[in-house]
Amino acid sequence: MMDLSDLLAPSAILPRVHASSKRQALQAVCETLAESAGLDARAIFDAVLLRERLSGTGMGEGVAIPHARAAGVKTPIGAFARFDPPVDFDALDGRPADLVFLLLAPAERGADHLKALARVARFLRRAEVRERLRAARGLDGLISVFETPPKSDAA
């Protein structure tokens, strides 16, 4: 299974967000995920910010995957946002991120966190997926990208 629909509720997808800084971008995505999952937005934001300070989560190619383990999270969950303009997430290629997938995992289950992070990274590293996410029109278009597996599993 290579789609991410099990990690991402439609209410946790933001089709177009404006943020003037990484902190503001993280806050917007954390608040959306907290509201969608019934979690404490401040606790999520603090956990994500703490992890982000260790090293940037920009993957390159305009993608960032901020992530953290958080209390109160039962299974890995995520939120997705398209940023216009893109936001600097300290990617190695220097490119700011317009596609941001926030991932939270249970605090006590590190293996689940790593497996979910690897799934998200494999999904978003595909040029075809990134193109479809950037071209998608509105919420329904984005949902369909996350529900449809990429054409090829070869990387």
C-alpha cells in the first residue's frame, strides 16, 4: 500500500496556505492537525519545533516532512499543506518547500514513527506525485492524489 490516506484525514489537508516563516508554517499545520485529531495544538507545535531545531526537515525538491513523536497520539497521523509562497525548511538543495507533510507518531513507539516517516518520504520523493500535488485543484484534487498509489514503485 503506497497511498497515504490512512495517515491523513481530509480535514487535515490545507490546499493553499500563506506563511512568512517556517515557525508560522509549522504553527498553521500543527493547528490543523490538532483540530482534525482532537489533540492539543500547543503540545504538538512544541514537539515539532523541538525536533525541527535538531535539523531542518526539508527533503529537497520543494518538499518538507516535519515530524515528531507526541503524547496522546495513538497511531501515526499527518497533515498536509501547500504553501504559496514556499517556505525555507533548510533543505540540502536550498529550495524552499511548497509541499509540507507534518507527521506525528506515538511517543512510546519509535518503530511506528520511522516506518510512517519512510512511507511519507518514499511517496513524496516521486516527481510524478509532486507534480500531481502541485497541479491538484482544491481539496478534492489533493485527496485524490493521496488516495491513489503512484504508478510505479521503482525509485
